[in-house]
Amino acid sequence: MTTEPPTWIKSSYSGSGGSCVEWAPTHASMTGTVPVRDSKNPNGPILNLPTDAFTAFVTGIKDGTLNPL
């Protein structure tokens, strides 16, 4: 079985100040985990979140219950 590298998409919520998050939705649909990384460090660590945890994260950002410090 061949594993293709994730196709990264920058979040539409990322600002122009360089605080950008990228995720790989195609990989998520194949594996059930959502890879997330810092776009400023594409060779850095990747956080693989279960889809329900990623959904909770996005929901918290959208509804304001997850605020930056």
C-alpha cells in the first residue's frame, strides 16, 4: 500500500500576521485523524487529532469558547 503525503490547506481563519494553521482534510477522510501543522514551519511537528477533537477545536474557535491567552 502506498501512502501519499498529505495535501495541506491553510485555514481560512488564519490572519495575515503569520499565525497560520494548515490541515489536511483529504488525509482526514482516509484515516480518521486530522493532521495539523504550523505553516511557518512545514518541516516541523505535525499534530494528528482524532476527527471529533478537531471538530471540537474548530467549534470552540468559531463560537468564542476557545480564546487565545
